[in-house]
Amino acid sequence: MPVLVVRGTPRSLNLRNKEQPMNALPAEKSEMTDEDKTLAAVTDVEAGIRDFVRKDVAYLRRTPAAPGTETPADPTADAAVSSVNTLIHRVAGASVSEIETLIAELEGLRTLMHNEGQRIQRELAGYAQLGQTAMKSTRMIADNLAQWKRSAPEPRQD
């Protein structure tokens, strides 16, 4: 027989005889889906982290001692801070080393690009000088040819 849940209360739905009163039946225990299990696990982890942080920083909320009096160092607080620092270093260590490697590679590429830019500028300057030299040489040759042409005797017409 199908079960209908109305306002949080399971009720029997009798489709054969509408005159019979509805009987309250216990709700069938539905199985948790994988999504519900995952959500529950995430919620538990978040709650654990919140509790850990609250306990870890609770000593910071205490009122400081009067000026001139020294408070003894709390070894549990130091241990907690140390464990949090260790955890952060472990979690972030791989990322930080990867970022440092990328920075080193980028700096190497920057140096390479700078050196290549300087080399190209030198080569362009060399080509520009070579082009100017070729123009001067061509002008000199053209001038000499024009001079020879003027100074050459007229061919005889017989």
C-alpha cells in the first residue's frame, strides 16, 4: 500500500475503498542516498574544524593580565599553534613550492626574452648599417658611371 507524507505525518492512502478511514502507518525507513551521506560527512568535518579552531584560539579571548605582571606561557596553546602551523605548512607546502618553481621559470623566461630582444636590436642595427653602406656604394657606382659616360668620346658616325 503506498504511503503519503502530509505535513511530516505518514498516512495510509487506500485507493480501493474511499469510505475506509485513513490509518496512521509508521513511515518506512528510507535509505540515505550517497548525496546525503556526503553532505553529512562534510557537515561533520566542518563542525570538527570549527570546534578545533574555537578551542585553539580560546586562549586569545582571555583578558590580558594587569600591566607589570607576567602571564606564564601556556604550553597547550603553543602546542596548538605549532600543530596548526604544521598543518598549514603541510597543506600549503606543495602549492608554495610549485608557485616558487613557476616564478623561477618565469624569471628565466624574462631574462631569455630580454637577451633575445637585445640580440634582435643588434642584428637590426647591423642590417640598417649594411643597407646604408649598400646605398652609398650604389650611389658611388651610379655617379662613376655617369662621369664615365660624360667623359667618354662620342662614337664616330661614318
